[in-house]
Amino acid sequence: MWFHLFPLLGGALPLPELDVVQRLPGWEGQLLSKTYSGYVPVGEVDGRKMYEHYLFFESEGDPKKDPLIMWTNGGPGASSLIGSFTELGPYYLSHLSTETDSYRRTGVPTLFKSSYRWTKLGGLIIRNLPPPVGFSYCEPAGPSGDGHSCGSWNDTQTARHSLIFMENWMQKFPQYSSHDLYLAGESYAGVYVPMLARLMLSSPLRQQLKGIAVGDGCTCGSVNGAQCLETAGPFFSVEFFHGHGQFSDKTYREIQSSCGDELIHGVKSNACRSALDKMDRERGYSFDYNLYEECYDIDLYETSQPWHQINNRRTWHMDGTPCGGIRALREWVNQSVVKEALHVAKDAFFFSGDNGVGFTYNLTEPSLLPWYREIIEKKQLRVLIYNGDADPGLNSFYGENWTSSLGFPSLQSWRPWTRDGKMKMGGYATRYVTDFDYVTIRGAGHMVPEYKPEAAFVMLQSFLLNQDYPQLRMPNSSRFGALAPIVLPPIVE
């Protein structure tokens, strides 16, 4: 397979004004900021020309000065429209989107305004990568192609494709070529983001790039089944469920005795399997992306919907929950009026999956830890790694382990942080001397901005402003002393 990059000269890209979104179906009233939707050409793979779909929401503050935040979901195969419309964008969809008078009248799911939208912090670039994810596509198949139309992808190709997107996007929007830029994403974006960052640091974009933020990130492993963890065994899962009180101490001790190093290197003995089976019986059911999710639906598993193109393989809805906005989003993106508003072809196929299911994706980087270490060690960028502490899959026990294993001295050891500088807990934070933070978000599942939008907003705001995360201040308590809270700008509607 060969991959040909062709950066485009200034006049070769469509004018951004052609991509201006005039209205968003499901939203009543004026848009919250100037919005763009369109395509950026990103090169060729095996003779197929690739086009990546993007959304861009200008900052609601000062678009001429505020930073840019590039967001991508993971998967691989998950559309970042999921992040935009169920997690962190200016408008969100929920299970209530199909219960409004507007929906009953028009048949279009209702968009609601998010109080904790990231467009208050900067311009938001939403990317769907690699083609055919989301509305991205390739020629000659065109926008109506399916998940297999664009051939196979791997980590290295995706990173190169991402770089060419950023270069061409900046050519399309030259007014943003001097703005600070932050790369952000979740889950398999733990692979996408650092690989793109390292390429950008050797490109003309290096002066713009200031930092990266990765949530509940995958740093190694494989897709199509295997967990994306450093261990071959279930060590971090056992620690997570026991740490959350989901099974008995007696069984925990039995697992330690029966399994030993098998928890790290892989389960082989019947005694270990038996002890782990006992743990599973004791802990009962839990949703893979949020331990405390209480919305259950038999349709959570899908075997035939074109949304995933999963060829009768059972798979989870990635980056969404059964009682969140994922179903409303599926309906919304397939509306002809929505496609028209987003400048997408009427017959465009919307593809979104998980773990590489529905298209061909091959892992080429067995571990991203050297990439993170290099970026942090050379102090090239500010780095934020964050984790919802109720995410059973890529859990915070694993996150703390791999971030601390990099070996950098801590500037501020593990401490609580708050959403208000008083007592509204946000989670816990460790700050290292190399502009590197590890932050947990209390009660958040895999999709942190969806489950805890206020905490995610305050965390990102603190990171972008290069401030301490707001400290805990307990009144009349000598235990914490007279800690003055960090004062952040108020959140306004």
C-alpha cells in the first residue's frame, strides 16, 4: 500500500464562505457562533482520493484571539459528530430530543444549548477521521460509499492523513494561522493525538501547536477485541472493580492467591479463571463505559443497523450511551434537511463504529508511551491526560499507572480539585514538572464531557489558561488551612 500526500496551494481549496452553515435543523433561533461544515482533501491511498468532513464552530468569545481546539473521537471508527452533539459542542442531542413539540411537528430531533460548551473557550474543529468515518468519503466510491470503500487504514497512515488535513485546513482558514492550537480527543484518540502532535512538531504548524489533551485514552494494545492496555491480563479491571466495592474482599484475596502474575501476563490456569468467574458473578452487570449507568435497553446491541455496518457482529455503541443522545443523533444525521444544511450529499452514508468494526483498521504502534515520553521530556507541548473514574474499560487505575510510570518528578502530588474553588468536587490531579498533568473526574464514565460536562469544562478551562485546577476549600477546617480558591470567569448561558 502506498500513501501519497499532496498539500494544496492556497487557491486550490474551496473558499470557507462556501462552507458557512446558515441554520441547523432542530435548532430554533440564531446560531451561537459562526459555523462551517464542509470537506478538506487529504491525499490519496492506493489511488483513492480522500476527503475528510469537518465542522467548525467559531469561538463565542473573541474569534480573532481565542485558541483553536481540534477534537476527535476514537474507535477507531467513531464519528466525532458524536462528541460534538452528545459531549462538548454548543448544541446537544439527548433522549428528550425526540419528545418535544418541535420534533412531533417536524420530525427533526431537537437540539438543545449546552451550558458547558467548549466554544466558550475557543474555536472548535470537529474532525471525522479517517475516511469513511462520519460523512468523510473517498473517490471513486463517493459520499454514498460504505465502510469498506476507502480501503484499509493503520495508525501511521491516519497520522499522516491528519497532518495533511491540518495543513490544508489552515490554508482554507488562513486567518487562524497564528492562533494557539490544542489537539484533544478521547479513547482511541490516545493513539491519534500524540502521533499527529509529533508530526506537527516537525512541520510548519509547530509554532501554533501548544498542547494536547487526551481523555480515557488508549495507549497500546489492539483493536477488534483485545483491550488497549499494557497488560495481557485483567489486572487493572480487577483493581477497578474491587476499588469500587463491586465484589467481596474474600474473592479479591482468592484472585490474588490463585492468579498471581497471571493478572499481568495473561490468565492460563483453571484456578485463576475460576476465581475471576467468581468475581464476575459477584459484581453482576455493568455498562462497559460507565460503571454507574442505569439506563438499560435490549437494543444496546445491534446486529443489522447500517449505522455501524457491523456485518452481524455484536458491538457496543461507542462514545454514547443507550439513554443519551446517540439514537437521536443517528436519526438527526440521516435527515435530508440536515445533510443539506451541512453541505453533505443527499445520498451520503453516515458511518460510525467501534474497535475497527465495519471497516479495516490495523494497529501499527504497539505502545504510545514512548511518544508521550518524548513529547513531555523535550517540553515541546503542555500535556493533559484525564480519566473518568467510573470508566470500567480504560480505567483511572490504568491511567494513573501509565502516567506515573513515565518517571517524571511531581510538582504537585495527588490532590483534590473542585468545580467552583470551594467544595463541589471535580476529581483529583497530579501535576508534573514538565508541563504534564494527570487529572481524574469524579463519577465520569468513558465519555467525560457527556457524563460530567461542568467538570470537563472547568478542567479544560484551567488547562488552556495554564492555571491550577480549582482547589478544595472547606470552611472552618484547619485540616486544609486557608486555601484561597482559584477564581475562574463565570459560566454564562
